[in-house]
Amino acid sequence: MTYAEAARTLCRLGRIFGERGWLPATSGNLSIRLQANPLLFAITRSGADKQCLEPRDIIRVDAEGRVVDGGPYKPSAETVVHITLYQALAPGCILHVHSLYNNLVSEWAFERGAVTIARHELLKALGHWEEDATIDVPVVENFADLDRLAAAVRDAARPGVPGVLVRNHGIYAWGEDAFAAKRHLEAFEFLFEYVIKLWQLGL
Ligand SMILES: [Zn+2]
């Protein structure tokens, strides 16, 4: 994917997720890998309103977090988490959003270290087709030191679960490309809302 194509895709995803309330108050960051080796990716700039992204808000960054293209803008402060995940897991796209339900479920499950989701149709969207499928979505502490946060997210990631929750902060979800990452993120967000509402109902 070219830088221009990635920028268009990230603007579109920002609009969609923004309308759903997943990127409040300029929070969240979205990226697409342009090149694996050496690493080069496109990412939303720091401080942008993600509902109104334009191609100039998407900057090109290298493995050191240096801006390769992007005018006067700085990359997202959480760029180091994206770099760490690209280097460890080699996804094609990483989506980080702050939704109400991912925040609620992260606080609710933090002491256990993971949110367990079992026997739900949408687990298929995460690649689990067995009838009794169960996954544990890890939750890590919201370290203020972003290098420490990046290492915690990387170390918590487990095979077959393309996302890690950060306590009272949000989720990092990823996939082999933007289509897969969006599908995974939507499945997670649906399942988190389902889990919270199930708990509210006392079921
Ligand atoms: Zn964040």
C-alpha cells in the first residue's frame, strides 16, 4: 500500500470510529505499515480530531519514530507502542481506540489480568470457529512511561488474540491489513459491550 492510499484509509477509519465515539477528545491513534524492513508506517498525528482527519494529518514514520514525511506535525505520543508491536508481531495495521466499553471492561477485569469471552458467534471474526471457543483478552496497567507501556502490551499479546487492553485507557487491536484490523476491533468492541451488559443484567 502506498503512503497516499494508507492516508486515505486512515482518514476513513478515523471518521467511522469517531462517529461511534471511540476516539473522543482527539484520543486514539491509527496506523498502517508501508514497509516491513526497514520499518516504515503511516500514523495519525498528535492532537488531531480523528473525525475530521485529512491526508496531511497522516505522517510517515520510521522504526526510530522519526518523521519521514509529515510537514510540521509530530506523530502520536503513543507511536512507540505501534513501533514495538510492528517489530514483535509484524501486523499490517494497528488501531488504538478509547471507547467507553473497552474502558469499563478493562477496569472490571484488570485484577484478573484478562477479559474472558466464551461461546459467542463474533469470536469467528477473531478467527475462532470452534463451538466452545474461549479467548482471554489481556489487560495491562496504564503505565505513564510509554516505553514501559509498549513493552507491557507486547509481552501481554498472545497468539490468536489480536488485541491488548490498557486499563482505563483503551485497546490496541491489529490485523494483517486494515480490513482485518477493523474487523478485529469491531468484534472486540461488540464483545466488550456484550460482556458489560451481561454483567449489568446479572447473567
Ligand atoms: Zn491512547
